[in-house]
Amino acid sequence: MSRTTIDELLARARCGLARVGPREAGAAIEHGAILIDIRADSQIAQDGTVPGALVIARNVLEWRLDPDCAYRHPQAPAIDDHVILMCNEGYQSSLAAATLQQLGFTRATDLDGGFQAWRAAGLPVTPGLP
């Protein structure tokens, strides 16, 4: 078995995603898309988050969203919902969105540039902890 580099893995993951930029994500959210913030608590505390985003840690994401899992989050989106994952800069979220697609979330994608791109675009942010 040949080794895959992280760049190759990321490129493969992104091939199946219809990634969205910050303004496109904002418009999708207005039309019912679910934004899920998968950043670490320390990043959220430092930078804040997007108002209305569902916060689910990356390390438990699949368990919290899988419709057949006993640990499913009570506010988890339906399997056919448009789901947009957001990490800090848009790398973790690409890998996670590809995994969600394997779980059956065919409309899962991610925010290109992550939270940092959202904030740089001047879109709304709820402050983090003081």
C-alpha cells in the first residue's frame, strides 16, 4: 500500500465538496443551511463564533451527527440538510465534510478559509470569552 500525503488526502476530500466562501455561506445559512463550528474551545474563546452556529467539537462530530448513533446531538441536522462545516482556516473542515458525506450527508461541505475568512469578510461574529 502506498503512502498518501496530507496534501493528497486534502485534495481528494475537496474534490467531492462544493466549498463555499464566507458570503456564499452567509446566504446559504439565510436559506436554511446549518453552519457547524468544529473549532477547539480555545479558538472559540479567543475569537468568538458565528451567531447561530451549532458548536460541535471536531473529535466527536461524526458521533453527534450520525442519525443512528446513540450520542447524536439533539439539534443535529437531518441527513439531507445543507451542512456547512467551519474550522479555523478551512483545512480540518474539508476532511470532516468528506467524512460526513461518507455517513450520508450528501450536501455536506465546508467554509473555504474557515472562521478567519468569515471574520475578514466583515460578517457577524459573536465575541469569545473575555
